[in-house]
Amino acid sequence: MLKVKPPEGYPPEEGRYVRGNDYSPVAVCVILDTFDFAIPPELNELVMVSVDLGAALSGMLQTENIGLEKMICNIVANPNIRYIVLCGRESAGHLPGESLLALKENGVTETKQIVGTRAPTPHLYNIPLELIERFNQQIVSVINLLCQPGEKDTKVPGLSPEVIKKAVGSCYQEESVLFMGYRLHDIGAYPEPAMCYKIASKLTRSQEDILQPGKSKLNMGFMLHKLLPKTDCKRCGKPTCLAFAIGLAKGKSRLEECPILDQPEFAANRQALAKLLE
């Protein structure tokens, strides 16, 4: 069975991940549906149990654009990685899980927009088409264990450490095994050299360019919405909490207009919102 040593400089992109067994056939992608300073412990546990069991890379994906680009760069730099286990909860604002699945299923347009996703900004501007095509050829399957947004039950497959362990272990088998509808085994490294590419253009492009002109406020609104009560009570004068969040992003609404944020259980959310709005 062909296995190769990853090149010097692997993994090329920094991020919220842990490096494990370089010769492993599987990487684990945990969707991060909160902000960096409020990562739930159950998501950290999924990352750690995956790498402890032998995943090549195990980390978190937060966005459907730059985050996905960085993941692609790290995976194509290691031809041994042939599977991705997708788990955690989908992020209702960015839909990075849906974007990853759509990328594998449908690819991208000539302008590097992911086909078939509802994500607000599914654009892979900072990496060449060759890298995207190589990613889709190298990855045999994305094992989809993704939960619905807001799921709390750690017994469901996408949040269960035991199920994630089984998924990673199944990819290691010499003989084909059936795991939740997927036929899995270690098929060896992709038979072409590693592509070690480091994103540089993200340092020179403005954030608004990356997010697509005219959409940065909307994208910020989705982020703020994650921290709101989501009661849609209309007491702020807006029809929904999402409308209020977009108003905050545009500077047309104020936190004081949401009376529910004054309740003690939302104190941390209000503080986080205030920090983001600074």
C-alpha cells in the first residue's frame, strides 16, 4: 500500500487544528458554530479524540470561504488523506458544512464559487482552481455526520465521541467495512505528489473583497444573530432577531433596544455582542 512522507512545510496553513498521524488516511472536520472565545467543550473533545485515535488532522471549520480554503491547502499537502469525517453542528449563518459537501459533490464555477450551497459567501478566491480540483480528486468521500444547527444531544452521531472514533477507525481498515452507509478502508496515498500551497493573497485583499462587495454587513449580521436570544419577540421593533442583528451590523439598531439581553442569563452574550460591535 502506497504511503508517502508529507513535504517540508506541511501543513502549510495555521489554524484551529491538531496534527496527528501523517500517514493516516482520514482528517476530521468539526464545524465551529460559535465564536473563537466561546468554543463549547464538546467540540474540543471531538477534535482531541479524533487525533488521539490517529487522524492525520483534526480541527474546526468556521467559514465557507477562507476557512475552507485553508483546509483544502492542508489536505492536498498530504496525499495520504483520502477521507474527511464531517461532524459537529452546522453553523446557521455561514453553512460551512453544507459548503464542504457541495464542493465535493458539485465543484466550483470558473470564478471559484461553490455550486449548490445556500451559504452567503461560498467563494474560494485565494486558491487556484488546480488546488480545488486536486482536493476533489484526492478525497474519496466526505463522511457526513453533521448535526442540525443548535443540536445539544451529545448522543447523536455528529456529536458523539464514540461514533467519531468508529468513523476514524473504519477508514484505517485493510479490508472494506460498512460504517453508517459508507464503504471504508485504507486505499493508500493519492498517486501524485503533494501540493504545498500557502495562501498569501489573503494578506493583501480587503475583508470586503473576500466576502464579496455589498455582503459584509449581511455576513456580520449572521454572526451577531448567533448571540441573540432568537425569540423573535418583536419588542425591539424588528420582525425577527435576524433583522435586528442586521440592523446592529448596519448601525441602525442598538443593543439597548433588545430588552431580553438585559436578563442575567444573556449577560455573557451581551458582553460578546458589545465587543464585536466595537
